[in-house]
Amino acid sequence: MKKGKASSYNLPAIILMLVLLMIWQAGAMKLDAAYILPSPLQIVQKLWDLREPLFKAHLPATMEVVGIGLAISVILGLGLAIVMDLNKNVEKALYPLIIASQTIPTTALAPLFVLWFGYGIWSKVLVTVLITFFPITITVFDGFKSVRTDMIELMQTFGADRRTIFIKLKMPAVLPYFFSAIKMAIPLSLIGAAIGEWLGAQSGLGYFSRRMMTQLDGAGVFAPILLLSIAAMVLVAVVGALEERFVHWRNE
Amino acid sequence: MSEAMLEFRDVSFTYPGDNKPTIDKLSFSLNKGEFVCLIGPSGCGKSTIFRLVNKLLTPDSGHIYVNGMDINEQKSYCGYMPQSDLLFPWRSVAANVRLPLEIRGGMSDAKMNDKVNEALENVGLGGLGNKTPSELSGGMRQRAAFARTLMTGCDLLLLDEPFSALDYLTRLNMREWLSEQWEHENKTILFITHDVEEAVFLSGRVLAADNYPISRLTTVPIPAEYPRTRATLEEAHMVEIREQLIEKLRKEHS
């Protein structure tokens, strides 16, 4: 954006979104059953009415789960990617297990986590971690694999040992992959946190949405979800800006 | 006879899984301060010779000496410049040139920067150190890569087809430029190419890899004074040498 490109506003996408919202609005008004299909304006109205509990209690609760879960996932994912890159045998042992772990339907198991870890924060963190560590691990590991052999060899001819090659070549080379991984993981982490809260919690956007469901408040179900996607977009934009700043060489 | 800078003694090498060796009991040597081109068709094993010298490959038998010492007993004895410049896109041009100094260590930041600036000045990239590699043209990138190779501080330089990816006119300029650099820097250069004209222009003698597996290298002296120009290549005896070399390599290739 600082490069002054005119493409920072995607006009066709904005128009399409407005048209879709208008169709939704018209359809909802015609159906006139807000408990099944609330209109966009009703949702926004609800978001405004409920701003106190949503922004003061439930958004912070969800963001706490997201923050802790993402932090654990980043540490776990980077750690796994690094040990797999360092040692071929570790890669052979871990890689299939990591792939297999993704066939487990985490959402279906989540109720068990609530039994194991209670209604507190950790059952939600676990769901978040299980959903997000995989894209981080695999994307960063692919990044390590993509480091050009001829660059590694060049470093060797300069007399670099493995540690130097890791710090001066592999770490910077993997940075674009790392940012991609984080951008993929953020929406997933919000979904993970919401699922966890949906199944059993005392606060959080997922919990709030479910409570509104039991009260047949359609707009109240949607409002926290709208907030959830806005949070995801803001976070991705922040990471995107950081990426712009640190990875000026992408696509070279 | 002057002292040998690089010497191969009965070196053999077979790639794992091949039933024929690529290099078979090869012996040859380079004198200090020579500019020698190693020429041969693609895939004949020229690059294997380089990889053996810089220890990316280990010979099955035989010995390689640099400066009279077995390479297995030394570190940082040759500077290698690959075919593509391999400048790291996340580093500035100056930081790229600095890389070998950083790896070797034991030099203050200020001293490294001084050396880098001097080297950039020498290769005609003075003041461009803060640019990113993508902001340079192909020829400039190769000059930066050459400066980086010089930073290894080694007297023996191995250049692996460094100009093959450049357009024709840039290539003509670059080889004249490299010839000048060699006269200034007092280095021994082994230069791989499959371009006969380039080889004849640059080197004091050409080593032709005209047999497979490589068991000997045919030496062809190039009797012309430096500095050379494009006109040098048009002289009758130079044309003749060039034609002979092409004939030799074609016969072997078919």
C-alpha cells in the first residue's frame, strides 16, 4: 500500500459484496422470521445493542484462547519443522504421524476434551492447537525443503557449518513460508476457539452464540460470529503488514 | 617451471549408482597466476571436477593438492562462483558480498564493511551496496557474485560458467571485464565454459575434456598477449585454434 498502487481497493469485490448483502437483506425482510434468518441490518443492530458484553467479556475471552493456542502452535510447529529438517530419521518417524493426526475429527473429539480439561480455558486451547499446528508445521517444513541445494553448497564452500547455514540461509529463506502459515492459522485458530466454546464454556464468542441459539435469537447468533470474522480479518491484515515489512523479497 | 596452484594426481570418481566412472585416473595441474579454461560438452563431467576441488564430492582414489597441500588438510583454499549468481534476495548487495567474511569470522564489523566497499568499488559497483540484488542487472549481479568470491580471500578461484545466463552483449562485456580483473587481482582462475570463443578469449591455455570418462585433459595453449580485444579473436592463428577446438569437441560429442 505504501508503494502507492491503485489496487488497494478492490472495487468489483466491494460491489459484489454489497449486492449479495442487499439480496440477503431483501430475502430476510420477505421471510420475516428473524429467529431463522436475521437480516444483515438486524445483525449489525444486535452487535451494537450487545456491544458491552461482546467487547468487554466475550471477545477478550476468545482472543485469550486464540493467543495462547496460536503461541503454542507456533512453538510446536516451528519446533517440529526444525527437528524434521535436522534429522532424516525424525522426519521419517514424525511426518506420517503428523499427517495422520489430521484425519482425526477434532470437532467430534472436542466434547471429550471438555471432560478431560473441564470448562476452563485449556480444553479450548487444545482444540485450537490441534487445528492450527498442522498447517504451521507442514508449511514451514516445506519452506525448509525448498531452500536451494546450490545455495547450501555455496555456503559450504565458504566454510559454513550447519549452524551457520541454518541461521544465515535457512531461517531467512523460510520466513515467507512462516508468514503464510500464520495467515492460514489465524482463521483456523478462531474457528477452533469458537468450537471449543460452543461445546462448553462460561464465556467467549462461541459460547455467547450458542446461548443466543437457545433463546431463538437469530441475530444474536450471528452477531458474535460477525465479530469473529472481523477479528480474523484484522489479525490477518496485521500479519500481512508485518510480512510486507520483513519479507520485501517475496516472489524472487 | 613455476609452482603448482592446483594439482590432480590420479583422481578417480564414480557417482553412486553409476557403473562407469565419470573421472578416471585424472592428473593435471594449474600454475600460480594462470587463467585456464576447462572446456567440454555439457554433461561431460566438468562440474564434477569443480565439486571435487571444493570438497562437495570426495574422490574414490587419488589426491588433490592446492598450494602444494592436500585439500583434506585445509579449509577455505578456493573461492567458488556458481553458474547462477545465488545472491540471497533478503540481503543487500553489500551484505551478500560480506557473507564469506561473516562466515570466516574474526573481523570487526567496520573492517568487513571497509573491505566490502573496496571490493564493490573494484568491480564497478561502488555506491550500489545498499541496493537489493533484484535492483541490479544480470551483469551487475554477476560482478557482485565475483566480488563475493574474492572476499573468500583465496588465491584459487573456480568459476563455473558464470556468464552463461547473460545475454550475448553483456557476455562480451563481462569477459573483457573479467580479463582485466584477473590482471589486477593476481589470482589463479579455473573457468568452466562450453563456449569455445569465450575460452579462447579468456585463457592462457585451454584444457579440453574431449574424452569420456575424463582420464586426461588436452592442453591447447593460446598464444596471445593480454589485454585482448575482440580483434584479437579475429587474428588468423586464433581463428585456427578456435576451429581446431570445435572440431575436436564435436568429434568426441557425436
